[in-house]
Amino acid sequence: MQSLKESVRAYQCLTEANTRLKNQLKAVFRGCGVAVGQQAYATKSREKVIRELRFSAQRERVLRLGAVLDEVTVQRAEALKTMVKYARKNKMYKPLRQIDGIGPIFSAMFISEVGDPRRFRTRSQFWSYAGLAIMTDDTAVYSQQFGTLFAKGSAPIC
């Protein structure tokens, strides 16, 4: 279980770094008034977009950020493979994957976060811990029905 937890942490860290680098790249182009989409992130199309930058220092910065982004992307893919490899060893992985909408990444993160579900005394405690419980919140002390103001659990207020 500890190996799975560490691999999930590594994947999350690399995902955050990937997002941060993409935002930094996009900020350089946006600061120069150059409209770019996904082509700023891909290695091949990045070369074409770099030509639109005015200053050589900006081009150099984008090249360096791009090189780091490329390496982080490769490391993130490897961390994903490792994370899924450790998650598959857990007996909860297959039942989780059979649920529609739950993929390998979520199931690995869920297993590493929850651990063994038998450690909870009741099902509702487990659901609440996992964020699956139905929750109701009242944000108001008063409610209005048919133009009349009511305090919760009392008669109309005149």
C-alpha cells in the first residue's frame, strides 16, 4: 500500500508541475499578444509559434520551459504506468474499475486514500469519508412560501 501511495503522490506532483509549466508558457505568449491554443504545448508546433515572439529572451524562455515541459510529460506518463501497476495488485481495483465512470487513475487514487474499507464500522462512515454520502445543508434560517416568511419549524411571521 505504501508503494501505491508514493506513486500516487509522484503522479500528482508531476501533474501539478505539468499544469504550472503550461500556464507559464501560455502566459509568455499572452503577454506578447500572441494567440495560441494547444500548439504552444506540442514540441513540433511550438517551433512555429516561437517565431512570432519579438524578443530573443522570450524565445529562449519558451524553449527552456518547453524542454522542461517535454521531460515532465514523459515522467508523468511513466508515473501513471507505475501507479496503475501498483493499484492492480490491490484486490479493490477490479471491483472499482467495473463501476461506470471510474477509470484507472481515480481508482488508484481512491485506493491509496481510503486504504482498506473494512476499517470503517459502518457503510455510512465509509461513504462519508470517501465523499460519496448524500449531504443536505440548510443555509437559511427562514424560508418563504406563498409570500409568507416562515422560521424553520414554526408558524408564519407576521
